[in-house]
Amino acid sequence: MKLAKRLQSLMLAASLLAAGMPSWAVVDSQGGPAVRQMTFQPPVTRIAEEINSLHNLMLIICLVIFVAVFGVMFYSIIKHRKSAGHKPATFHESTAVEIAWTIVPFLIVIGMALPATKTVVAMKDTSNADITIKATGMQWKWGYDYLKGDGEGISFLSALATPREQVGAPGIAPVGNRNDNYLIEVDNPVVVPVNKKVRIVTTANDVIHGWTIPAFGVKQDAIPGFVRDTWFRAEKIGTYRGQCVELCGKEHAFMPIVVNVVSDEDYKKWVDGKKKEMAAKADDPNKTWTVDELKQRGEKIYAANCVACHQATGKGVPGAFPALDGSAVVNGPKAGQINILLNGKNAMPSWKNTLSDTDIAAVITYTRNNWSNKAQENIVQPAEVLAARK
């Protein structure tokens, strides 16, 4: 049966190739990887330029050493071979040679270390930033909080924008709908102004993640319980893409990072729009909602934040993530489920600083009224979540 399905998939893939469907054409991703890319992405920051220059310099030095060492070795083997009448030397040591092979490598290392140290020191200098943004890694999305500078107070989650039904092997998923930024597109990109120093403070609320944008020359781990930082100053307007570069779980490949670098004027417009959007979404925690209203909102919250672990069916992942369908916690007293969402438990992260009181109330109400669950306490109001926070 499995063999038949495999053959069917291969035949479908072959027929699509034969038809010359344009969706199979691979093109450059805007701000991301390029077709037949042989080296780093084009740099848009001074640090990235220095990294590229250092990379090329080190390759040249290594190539020169390789050619010199193997050139001398093969010359000696061929020129002084036994068949040509040469006899091996009988000396045991040479002070001049020993001094030379100590001093020359030392000078080479110093010549490589000086420019590298200069760049590393510059990479760690996060002082005098125009904007400070906290990037919090979580399974499997990023949370961003603008802490300082224009845009202070803005917070949002950034998750994979590629529809779940498009994620899969060719011939199984609807490949024709995939765009050029498949798996490296997000619903809420980071937005920063051009030519401004942006400090990125990284942390995580579950496992180790890695915040990386190749075009910026930036790679910084996000570690639970620790605060690390890095910075960049993008010198060119555009969209730039990266991904989490630490193996953080089964959805590791679906945790992209997108940064939009815009003009100062466009950045101010974005800040104003984002703050208005946040104000519009801010709910009164004392508002009383109906079950249907909470279920409708909770379904969206569940799809965006919970489905990766607990699955759309609520069955979870055996041995890793518990099922919500038929769960004793979901069908039990609501206070216990509220506590788990606020404070986390085992592999379950805390959503206290990620979701609003209304969002938490909505997703709990959704799970208590979905699948086969028939909880007696089938509705949670935002005021109950707010009270549990205290």
C-alpha cells in the first residue's frame, strides 16, 4: 500500500514536470536565498561587509598556505626521489628551520586575528542604539516588543504565513499555490527605519532559538532565562529574511524571521498605524462575552498558537504533547487550565506575556467546547483570567 502511494506521488510529480508547470520554477527570494548562490547574501550592513571581507581574506590565506605547503612537499617528493639517485639526509635538527616554522605561523595568526578581533568587538558594541527591540523565541514563532526609541510600546507575534496545507512534499500538498518566499514569510514582520542603529535583545520562553538575518551579518542565540543582545544598521531599504538557526523542535523549519527596512517617513506611518491597531484590539477585561463569541475568537487563537503541538484534531503528539480532546484538565475545573496557560507546565510554555486575558479566555472556552469535550464549566471570561494573574 505504501509502495503504491509512493509510486502515485512520483507519477504525479513526473506529470507536473512534463506539463512544464511554472510553479516548479525556482527563483530568487526577495531578501532571502538566491538560486545557485555560491557565497553569502549581499550585505546591507557594515558588519556584514566586514564579515564577507574577512571570509574572503581567510580563504585566500588558507589557499596560499595550501599551495605553498603542498607545492614544497610534491616538489621534494619528485625532485629528490630515490629513483633519481638521491639519498636521504642524516641531520637530526635545524635551529633555523625550527625558528622559521614557529615565527611564520605566529605572524600569520596575528595577521588573521587583528582584523577579526576588530570586527568581533564592533559586533558586540550595542551602545547608543536608536531603537531597542526584544525578540522572544518560542515554539514556534517570535514575539517582538519595542522597548526604546520610536515605536516604544509596540508588541506583536510573528509566525509563519505559509498556509499549513501548502507544507508538504511535492505531489501531496498543493504546490501550485506556493510563492517565491515559501516557508520564509511571516504574518507580522519586524519594521525598522533605514540607517538607524537597532539593538536586538534576545531571550526565549521554552528552548534555545537563534535570531539570524544573513544580510545583516547578525546571529544571536535566544536562551531561556538569559538576555543576549546584538545590533544592526541596515543601509538599504528592502525586505530581508532569515530563520531560527538553533534546532528547537519539530517545527524548527517553520520559524522564519522577516525584517522590513523602510524610510523614516514610512516608519513613522507604520508606528502610528500599529499603535492604532493595538488600541483597537485592546479589549476591556471586564466585558462579558457569550460562548459563541469566545469560541469564534478562540478558534483563531488556537490555529495560530496551539495547533503545532496539540494538532487541529486536539489529539496532540503521543509522547511529546498531550491530547486536549478528552483531557482531564480541559474537562475539569477551569481554574486549573487557566493556571497552566498563565504559568506553563512541563513542555507547555507560559502564555502570560504573549496572549491577552481575552485571548486566553477565548482559547480555553474553544477547547472546552470542541471535539468530544463536554466540560461542565464550559466558558471562561477575561475577568477570570485577569483575577488569576494577581
